[in-house]
Amino acid sequence: MNIIILSRNPSLYSTQSLVDAARRRNHYVRVIDHMSCDLIIDSGRSKVLYNNQPIERIDAIIPRIGSTATTYGAAVIRQFESQGIFSTLHAEPLLKARDKLSCLQILGSNGVGVPKTVYCSSLFTIPFLLEQMEPYPIIIKLVTGTQGMGVILAENKSNAESILEAFHSTKEKVIMQKFIKEAKGADIRAFVVNGEVVGAMKRQARPGDFRSNLHRGGTAEIIKLSKSEEETALRSVEILGLSVAGVDMLKTHQGPVVLEVNASPGLEGIEGTTGMDIAGKIITFIEENRK
């Protein structure tokens, strides 16, 4: 098959792992920067251009879309999809998952466990909303942040008010979430490919931090999910319409709750921790499902 990986950086571990996995299966693969693609929209004759040349005779694309390129990345995916090209990630599910507020709204309305979350739209409502979040501490996070960036622990109401005012002054959209004390600084990442959990790890925050992201210095170990954790991960991915995703969950006394669903999850942490060839499973998914 002729496969294109949409990635801004060919040297990234995830991108290179996918390239290697495809080549091991004797597929032709190349990496293209989606932000350098041009789109021609014409009834029945739409095209994606790269270096002024139409991208043609493609069997499948593997989008690796970063948070800063979500909108245009989704447009590029949509353009390929309009040509009948198989994609491991569709445009609309990417947009749903990338916005934390939208993602939690969709999951919560479908009965998936999520942390108590409040979206503050105005400075005038901050005092009232902060009362709804008691007891403290609480988590304040950017709606579109990734890898633990833009996530802050507010120890008390006064602290939270100052943080929210600072974010609002920069026009950033933020949400407040209940701090899950019983999680003890650990979360679970379940990696799903084509309706199956193909790997899972527990991530533990470094001492003095509450963020368990490996990019923030956290550690990881392979785990076996409980039945409820596996069901929650699979249901979340299905609801959002994703085929390849990382589902981040916390253990609570009431069962697992979903923090977010990553539509373009990194492979380095999960492959390094589990020893699984996750990239190979993504290639298998393409082989089994390409039209």
C-alpha cells in the first residue's frame, strides 16, 4: 500500500515508529507536513497539493496532528476523506476530542464517568462558581492544553480566583475540575486500536507534582485494566468516533473517570512501557479495514 503519515516532524519517535512498522510490512510510506499542504476544493475534482504537486494514488493516511494545528489539520484530513482515502483518524472526531470541554460534555451526556467539571465564561461568575467547586484543592486547566501544560493545582478559593482572572485576561478558555485525592497522583493511559485495548500503563507523577504526564517527569509501568476500566476506555472511544486513541482515566471510589481522550496519542511512552509494537497494530488496522 501507499501510506502517508501527516506529521510536522519526521524525526519524532511516534512518526518514525509508524514509518518503520509500515516498511517492515513492505508498504511504501512517506511523511508529509500537513501544515504545508494546500487544498483545492472543486466539485468532483478536489485535491490536496504538496510542493505544488497533487497527492495522488494514496491508499491510506495516518494523521499525527498536534494541538497547535488542529483546525487546519482537520481540514486536510477532511479533504483526503472526501476523495475516499482511508484515514486512521477522521476530522470530526479529532475536533471533538481535542477540545476538553466538548469531549467531557459528549462523554458525560452518554453516561461515561467524568470528573465534576465547571466552565467559567465570565469574570463576574467566578465567585459563585468557585463555591460550587468546594472542597479544595481543585484543578484548573486550559481547554486545549496537552502533555500537562496549562494544568494548575489551586490550593484554595483565593488562589483559584487569581489563576482564573489571569487566564481570562489572556482570553484563554479554561475549565475547573474536582481534584481526585484517591488517585494519589497516578492515572491510567489505555491505548485503543480498532475497538481493542492493545496496551495500558499506569503513570505516576514525580514527587511534589500532581501531573502524571511522562513529559513532565512522571514514571510509568505496565498494568492490566479492570473490566470497568477497559469498558470505559472502549466506550469513550466509540462515542467519540475514534479508531486510534489514548484514553486517560483516574481510579476513584465510584469507579474510573475519564480525564481526556487523546486522538493523536504518542507512541514512545506506551511502546517503551509495555514492549508492545503499537505502531504495527495501527498498520494492521489499515490493512484490515482499507476500502
